Amino acid sequence: MVKGRLHSLDILRGLMALSVAVYHLSILTNLSEAGSRTNNLIAIFGNYGVEGFFIVSGFCFFYLYNDTTWTLGELRRFHLKRFFRIAPLYYLAVGLNLALHLHVGPQVTPRMLAENATLTFGLFHPNHALVLGGWSIGIEYVFYMAFPLLAFFTRRKILLVLLTLAFVALAWPWTFGAVQAASFEGNQKFHTYVQIPNHAFLFLLGGMVAWWRSLTTWRLRWPWFVGALVVVFLVALPRGPVSYDHFDNMAGTARLKYVGLCWATVALFAFYDVPDQPWRKPLTFLGDASYSVYLLHPFVILAMQTWLPAKVSPLLTFALGLAFTLLLAGIVYRWVEKPAMGLGKRLAAR
């Protein structure tokens, strides 16, 4: 059965990619004072935008492939389409990093090049990515490799619940111990945070939402959807002492809170059917181009640092960076991502 496109999840994916770009651009431009409420809020939305990607991915795959019979032919089609969705733009970003000598990730060796060329670096360590922010792509691709087995294993939904709980338990030592105890020396705190056991449960949380959605035709009405989002935003506002270390909100009870809010947000969008209005098209296109927004905004940051005079105001620098990111992402989606996905579909159909 072919399932229809969920515009609401496409829009949410775009907003999450935008939040990551806003976060990094705000750091570059010193848009907000370090340790301020605004700075903390931007950091929370930026960091948990990536966590939200994982939940949305889990939802979409469990939703789209719920009835799939995993024959060898279907496995071939699945992996071809996934490879051509991820690889071309990733290769472009790696090539730009190498050409510009940006020294992103580990030392470039034959092993690192092989891991990145095969998109298997997430199996070894997500920070083996030769792309800024590529750690999440490594984790995402490990999910793609594991998904057919996960989908087969969780056909009985009690097993989906049990596996989700098992993955939550697997992440517990990272959330309450490993990340907090890691040193900032040698970037060990970040290296610890990006480990797969700390994130795998997020994909299963998305699968849980997909299952719940399949049980009912009930959908949220516009006023309830907007009202619920306002509540989520208000709960997300940082309270208590301000933090100068963004990892304070990425571990411990803060992580429980914000992952819960991410999960609630995905559920709200999943249970809302976006009306066919003129404003839907640009927001959906943002979702389509979200991968380009995510991978290409670091290059825009580099351009801002290189080309703009120091006297340009932080707000103007931020606005120009964001506008150029969206423009570049739209172009690359149209001329790189979309043709590559079309090729993947044609090859899969043979």
C-alpha cells in the first residue's frame, strides 16, 4: 500500500533543520550574550533539533514501511533509495571540506575515506565524519542499515514497546553519567554524547508515534494544535540559573525534559493534517531542502567569516547568513538532491 505524503512532518523536519542553522549562525555572530536566556533557548532548540530529526526519521520509516514484506528485492530497493538520498550531498560536503582544507573530523587517512565513502563510519564512531555535523548522518545511516530487521522484529507491537524500553535503558548510563563525567579536554564530552547508544531509542520513539497514529483516524483541529504547540514552547523555556555550558541541557533530567518535548512535538505534527493553503508549499519545500540546510550552513558560516567586514552588525550578519543558507539549500536540493533521488528510484524500480 502506497501511503500519502505527510506534509506536517515535512514541515517539522524543515523547522528543525532551520533551528540547527540558527543556533550555529547565532554563535558565529554573537547574536545573543553567552549564558543569557535567549542564548540558552537558541542552544536548546538547535541541539534538540537534531534529536528531533531522529524521532521524525523513526516515525516516517515505521509509518511508510509498516506493511512491507522484506524480500531480497524489497531490501535491494530500500537500500538503493536510501543510499541515493543520503550519499550524493554527503559526498559533495566531504569534497568541499577536503578542497577547502577545513580539517573537519579526524585526520584524513585511507580508512577514514573508506568509512565516509561507504557511509559506515557511524558503526565505528559517528565523529569519524569528515563533514561538520556529519555525526548525525552516521547515526542515521546505521538506522537505515538496521531498519528492515527492526521493522520485521517489531511487527507485534508489544515487541516495539519492549524494544523501545530496552533502548531507553541502554541510553540511561549516557544520560546520567557518561556525558556528564566526560572531560572537555580533547572534545571528549562531545565524543561521548554522539555515541549510538545515547540516541538509538529516539528512532523507536518515532516508531511508537507511527503506531499510535495508525490506530485511529482522529486528528487535531487547528486551534488545539496551535494551543498545544504554545504549551510545549512555554515548557521549553529555560528556567533557574542560566548556563554557559550547552551540555548542561543535553544530559541528566534536562535531557529527559527536552526529549519528552521533542517527542510531544512530533506527535502533535503527526496528528495534524496541514490544510492545502498557499503557505504550505514554501514550508514543505523547506522540509524537502532540510538536508541541504543542515549540511551546507557550515559553509555559509565560513563565507560570512571570510567575506563580511568586521564592522557589519551581528543582526545583519545573522540575517544574511540565514538568507544565503536557505537560497543555497534550495538550489542544491533542486540540482543535486532531487536528481539523485530520482536516479535512486529508477534504479530501484529495475
